[in-house]
Amino acid sequence: MSDKRVGIAELAVGAGEGTLSTIALGSCVAIVLYDAVARVGGLAHVLLPEPERPANGDNPARYPGTALPALVERMTALGAARARIGARLVGGASMFAALLPKDAVTVGSRNVAASRQALAAAGIPLVAEDVGLDHGRSVYFHLADGRVEVRSLARGTRVL
């Protein structure tokens, strides 16, 4: 597989080589799944915690509760075993925290909570995360070894 850029409300899976990436995560969350034995991974760039009014044919990559099962299904079709999949979460920032009331619940924090809930419901362990705070992030997920690079102007590059 070559490198694949995942846009807002999109998801992609791959096996072996290559990189899945998504840029400019603000309040959105990247859900990254990986089976290290099969070297199969997936990345979803979720936009909202849940649909306000679910519609037939709604894009499953838009929400954690629908993106996660879609990723798992596509990964198992490439040889991943559900029992070996681990997850990482990135994003969920409150980009304009200074403008909000002190105890406001932001879309970013709701996205993180919904992503954690979807993982728990699916029985997929969360092995690492870089979430919250007030800065944007970009994600570069290397399928060969499962390494997730999180890049931001505020914190430089971190590896999950």
C-alpha cells in the first residue's frame, strides 16, 4: 500500500507498508486501530460524537459509534483478528477554550468520550492517546510497525 490521506469524516485501512495520515485535527478525533501480528491498520477521522438525526445512508466515518465497526470489518477482511486490535486516539481539542465558559462541555471532549465509549462497547483496548487541550494535531500512522506520529506546532512530534 502507498500513503493515503484520510479527510474529515473519512476512513481507510491498509496492510503491510505505507502510511495513513490525517491533518489538522481540531475538535475531531482520529481513531487509529492496529493488529501488530497481521500488520493491518485503520484510521478514521470522526467529526461529531453522534448523529443529531440519524439518516439512512449517513456516512459511517462521521461518528465514532459507526466508524469503529466499519474499520474493524474492513480490517478483518484484510486478515486482522479482532482480539489482537488495539486503539489509539488523537485530537478532541478545544480550539477556542478561552472563549467558552469555564465548565463548558466542548465538541472535542464529547468526541473523545464517544470514541472511548465505542471502543469499550467493541471490547477494543485503548493503548495510548493524545487528546484534549487547545491545539491542533496531525497524525501519521505507519502500517509496517504500528507507529503513530502526532505532530503539532504546540508540542512538536510525539510517538504513540
